[in-house]
Amino acid sequence: MQQSSTEATALPFQWNLLAWAALVGTATGLAVVGFHELLGFINNFLFGPFVEGLLSLGTSTAPPAPELPSLSPEGSTPLKALLEIGLGGLGFLPPPPAPPLPAPPPLPTAPGWLDLWPVVVVPTVGGLAVGVLRRIGGDLGPGLPSLQAMAEGSQPATPKLPLLRLVAASLSLGSGASLGPEGPSVEGGGNIGLWVGERGRLTPQSQKTLVAAGVAAGLAAGFKAPIAGVFFALEGSFSAIPGRPSVRAVLVAAVASCLVTQLCLGDTPILRLPAYEVRSPLELPLYLGLGVASSLMSWLLISLLAAGRSQRLQQWLGRLPIGLPTALGGAAVGGMALLFPQVLGVGYDTIEALLGRDGGIPLLTLAVLLVVKVLATAVSSATGFVGGGFAPSLFLGAVLGNCYGQILGDSGLHLPVAEPPAYAMVGMAAVLAGSARAPLTALLLLFELTRDIRIVLPLMAAAGLSAALVERWQGLHDPGLLGPDPMEEERRGRLTALSVAEAFEPEAPLVLEADTPVLQALNQLVACHGHALIVSEGEWAMGLVTLPDLQRVLSATQHWTTQQIAQEGPSHRLDKQTNRPADDCAMDSEPRLLDCRRGELVWLPLCASLAQLEEQLLSQGLRQLPVFDLPQAREGALPHGLPARGLPLSRLRGLASRDGMALALARQISWPDRRPGDPMDPPPDPPGTDG
């Protein structure tokens, strides 16, 4: 009866959370539908009637509007047609009519590429509108890291419905900013999730789940890919969400949002990708080379985005008049579009052209387009346009993969490999995986778009290698495509300002020899109230063993002993202390401390900050780790691996922990004037006050 009553009280909570998640998914889907409709309307107006009006200025009779060709039977928007023209050659306007006879000698005419001057005007006007809207409307709402902190209660909850964010993104992308629509959709869904959780007075854990549900719903609706949306919510900074009800809620939200977008916008994939071509399984090592090249492109993209968001540049742009920074950014993007119209807008049409079978684009043209596109994306992000980085990373991956395929094939090494579009599809996933730090999301997204099982192996190889290399170069904490969040950056700034020595445990680290019996090590660790100990061999530290590691080995040993006694009979007497057979052979087989070592020693140099301590602890799932004072340690880089002989115990300075980090932050809040290195005791009370 007690068990049934427990189940009865648990079921309403699960169904209640699923209902809230379905509401978040439906609301996010409707928001994304409205966003896409508004984006299409602005795009059609600016590159349609607005451009025609610009062309008619200064003329007595308006010339006939240029007929923009459509390369697909379904029709296309004016911007799409312009982008498709740019793939085959420049020339947006027809040549001017011949002068009537007799006519004076013709004056020198401007170069043909200047006929594309409306391409510069439209992003400039759109940038001015976005800048004014952002200045008048104020904050667009918290980003994903702050949403997570708000749900946990470490920051005041201030979610905003994504109306202003989506309108600003529609103006940005509709006028030609070189960004993507997925970022606003994802962050808008996260804000909807927290807003619903706040209004529903749910617990912090449930609010945290609804934020993840909104993130999954935003990506699922943006790409019409519910599986990729779920994995993106659980793969990134939301992977700490525990429990089956949370995962179910994320699934429900992704399904609900994707269903809404399919009912309202149709079930046509957002990208029409060709069937993947396989020549030989021996090509798989070549895709590893593409993974390395994609990691370099990912590193370049996120580095330029970070440079554009730097505090110094943003302060300089903030001193300019309202709307001028985004207008200048739009003019710069428009200037690049004079030669390469493909950099305008989201770029899905260019991706489809790169994946087409109607002949390739020259290798040199693609190489220059690669450089221009990454610059246009960085300028758009730095100057205040609103958009995401998923679409630019897919664009860059498609161009890079096409170049790579051409180099391997007919334009370079003449190897018997697949056509360049096959490498372009894998390049899309690899650059996205490295840029967003989400290899599973990238893999599943391309798999959902192609629905071809043959692409999985190349995707896994290239995307996994790209993400691993970028993480090695950039560290674990990097805003990547979503960009930094002001509140989260402020919190990490406080951590960076404090040395790892501020988080030392008051007790000395427990160091035991590698041949120490496990039970003896466990007793000593419990006696000193520690969570981890250091395994040594002579004067060298060789590993870190935690309390769960010791318990795991002892449990396995005890289970083995029980089975042996059951098989061989009760003649084997058990030792009262070890609960193991007391004969010499059994005692010789008792596990030692070295058997409990789970992996390489995780450590930090003394020059590290609390921000790096947080990265090491979270990524490794630890509560404590040792700190060594090594002169050759590089400041700002997390250590990787151990020297051949280990780390010298003479350089061990202490154990830094999560609790110590929390105490260091608490001391900073209660005693803000204290500097690192000052005594830990608080300042004395002023004279005349009671103790």
C-alpha cells in the first residue's frame, strides 16, 4: 500500500510537467511560425517594391522592374533570385537602353557591378531600423546561460517574451544580415519556458526543465528537426538536467513545436539535400582530413565573433549615434555583396546550389567566398544585428566541403572519390559541430535532413574530430555561436579575478602510496572528511581517486567474495575487518589503491583562476582536485595529461574544491574590498559596535 501511494503522488507531478512542456512547445512553435512569416514579408518588401522604388528615383518614368529568374518551379523570393544570379555571374539589372540616334558621344560609364547599388542600400536601411529598435525597445531578454542561472535561483529571474527579439531578427535577416534564424528561435524558446515556469509558480528544477524544453522546441521548429532539437537541449549547458520526467518534457516540447510548424508552414524540409553518394568505404580517412579543416574554420568563426563582441569594440560602437553602428555594419555587408551576393541573408539557397548536380563552382571563387562570408558574419554580429550562427556555420561548412571535394577530385589530386556535394554535406555538420560544441546535434540534424543512413559514418568521424579539436584549443567555456551572455560573463568575471588558492581546503591533501589496500584508503579518507585522495609512487603524484571510486571497487570485490563462498562452501572463514577469506591467497589478491584509478590525474597550476577550476570540476564530475606550483605551467590554459614520471609531490600546494569556490565567492560578496592574498578572516567590527 505504501508503494502504490508513492506512485500515486508521483504521477501527477510527471503529467503536470509534461503538460507545461507541451504548452511551452506549442507557444514556441507559434512564435517561430510568426517569425518566419514576418521575415518573409520583410524580405519580399525590401528586395521587391523597395528596390523598385530605389531604381525609379531620379527618373521621370519608372523603368520596368527587372525580371528576377527563378531556378525552382516553386518560385522564389527576390533575394533568393539575386543570390542564385550571383552563383553564375554578376548582374542584377539589365543593361541600360541604347541612346536614341543621333546621340552625343557617350560618356564613360560606371563598372557593371555598380548596377547592384541597391544591395548596399537595403542592409544599411535595415541596420538603421534594427539599431533604433534595439535602442528604443531595450534589452532583448536574457541568453541561455543566464536563463539556466535564473532557473536555478542564482540570479533574479527576468525572462522576456521574445516579441522584440523576433521582430529585430526579422528586420536583420530580411534586410540581408549574414546571420541565421535559429539563434533567435532557440533563445526565444528558452525565455518562453522560463516565463511559463515563473507564471506557473513551478519549482526551480521544473523551471530548469522548461528552459531546456523551450530550447529544444526552438531548434526543432527552426529546422523542422525534433530529434536534433532534443539533443541540442541535453547536449549543451543543459546536460545537467536529471531525471526521466525532464527528458520526457523536452521530448514533448520538441514534438509539439515541430508539429505546429509543420501544420502552419508545411512539412517541406528547410534544406533540400541530395542523396549522399558513396564511392568506397576507404574514403573514410579522407573525411577525417575534412574534420581537421572544419575545426580550423570553426575556430576562425568563433574567434572573429568573439573579437567583434569584445568590450573595447562594443564600447566604441556604443559612443556612436543611435542606429549608426548597425547601419555601418549593413553598409559593409552590402559592399561585400556587390561582388558576392551570396553573403546576404540566411544563405540556405546558396547551400542548396552548392549541393546541386548542375555543375560545380570554380575552386578559386569558393575560396574567396569562404573568406568574405566569415567576415560578413563577424561584422553583422559585432554591429548589433540580431541572428544566430547556425546558418552561417552550415554555409561555411558547405563551401569548405565543396572546396575539399574539388581538391581531392577533378580540380586537384584526381582521386576516385565522391562528388564535391557529398563532402559539402559532411562539412556542414563538421563546422556546425565545432562551432556550437554540439557534435551529436550536428550529426542528427544532417541525418534528419538527408534521411540517409550511409552518411552517418562520415558525419561521426568529421563532426566528432572537429568538436574535439576546437574544445582542445578554445577550452570548455566558450560562448561559441550563441554569443556571451552579459550576466553569465559578469559571474565568470568574478571567478576569473580570484586565484585558485582562494578555494583551497583547510586540511592538507591525503596522499597514499599506490599499493595501499583499498579498505585502508577508504577508512583514512572518511576519517579526514575528504572526497578525493592522491595516488603516489615514491615522490611523484600519479592519479586522483575519489570516494565513489573506492566504494565501487570494494563493492565489486565483496560481490566476488560472496559468489566464491557460495560456490566453494562455508569452509572459507571470513576476516571480520575485511569481510574477505582469511587465507593468504585471498589476502594477496586484495585490490590496491592503484586499481581504483579511473583515469589520468586531473589537476591545475597555481596560476589558474576559479573560472578554470569550475571548468575542470564540471567537465570531470569532481568535487576536489589538486593544485601544483609548476613554473612551466601556462596561464590561461587547462593542463592536459601528465609528464612521463608524474607530477612532483613537493610542488603540491593543496586541494581546491567546489565548496572552497563557493566560500571564496561568499567572502567576495561579504567583504568586497578584500584583495586576493589577504587573510581569510573578516575585518574586525568598528569601535563602538557590539560583537
